[in-house]
Amino acid sequence: MNELLWLAMLLLNFAAVMTCYRLWGKTGLYAWIPISVILANIQVTKTITLFGLEATLGNIIYATSFLATDILNENYGKRAAGKAVGIGFFALITMTLFMHLALRFEPSPADFIHEHLAQVFSLMPRIAAGSLIAYGISQVHDIWAYSFWKRKRPEARFIWLRNNASTMVSQLIDSVVFTLIAFAGVFPMEVLIQIIASTYLLKWAVAAADTPFIYLARRWKDRGIVQVQ
């Protein structure tokens, strides 16, 4: 059941990213970045079994932030992709700060949600720290690597090369750094290793599957279909 839900979520996430781009162009991708970062850092608190492996939820939607920055890099250049990363940083810091403040409020006797919010967001500072560091390192690498391969092979037919050569290494960096910072001491080492492996494999699968959508985004841009900026 989890595997079917994962595939459905994969398709829905790709559809959401492309809808944002089709309707609102570059602005739509800038909007998707904070959505993906915030939701991923909430979903990652849930551990699931997927394809027989221990994994954290949130891998798909987080991986689509790389799809968004790669489309920006491909169609608008390195500076536009870097701006998107900055927006993601701001969104994550803001969410962490305001949810931490929200938990400091004394709940009323009639409140029924505080305890559940605390269970989710009490881990958020550590998760946010791991996410910020991993996100920063991996996205900087991704933007640099994508631009590097774009200079080496600027032809549109090599989009698959620059997308996969940049994202798959970046996702490995992200998976290792985030998991060790966020979950070291929370899970035993064997579970940590399994989470790193499963997380990377899932992100790798998303990176491979999103390649046609970058080609589609490039085609929309070249044909003037996407005009809203």
C-alpha cells in the first residue's frame, strides 16, 4: 500500500511543480520552493517502510525542490536558481521560529492540539538545522554542477546529463548530511544507515523520473507558452 501511495504522491508532486510553472512561470517555481521545503520538514518526522526499507517521508516533495531549481537554472540561469535557494532558507527559518514561539504559549484547558503539535515540532529545531545545512551544501553544489555541465554541453539534448549529473550527487550529499545531523542518537546506527541508503535511493529515483519534465519546461519556455514571470 505504501508503495502505491508513494507512486501516486510522486505523480502529484510533478504535476504540482509543472502546474506552478505553467500558470505563473518563474514566480510559480519561487512559490513552490517554500511549499516543498516546509512540507518536507514536517513529513520527514514520519518514518515508514517502503520497498522493504526503513525510510522517512518527505523525500519526494523535497526532491522536487531540486527539480524547481534545475528548471530555473536551465531556463533563467544560475542567479535565478540561487534566488530560489535563498527563498527556501527564509521559509524554513521562519517556520521553525514561529512554530517554536507557538509552542511557548500556555494552552487553555480546552485545548486538544498542543500536545500533538509539540510531538511534531519539538524535533523541528534539530531537523531544521540539519535541513538548512544539508539544503545549503547540496543546493549550492547542484546549482554549480548544473551550470558547469550546461557550459560543457549547452545543447538541449544534453539536459538529461546536466540534470542527473548534478542532482544525483547533490542528493547523496543532502541525504548523508541531513540524516546524521537530524537523527544521530535518535535511531540506532543500523537504522541510520538504512535511512541514508533508502533516502538516497528514493531521491535518486525522483531525480531520474523528473528529467522529462525539465525537457517539457524548456520546450514551454522556447515556444513562449510560459510568459508569466
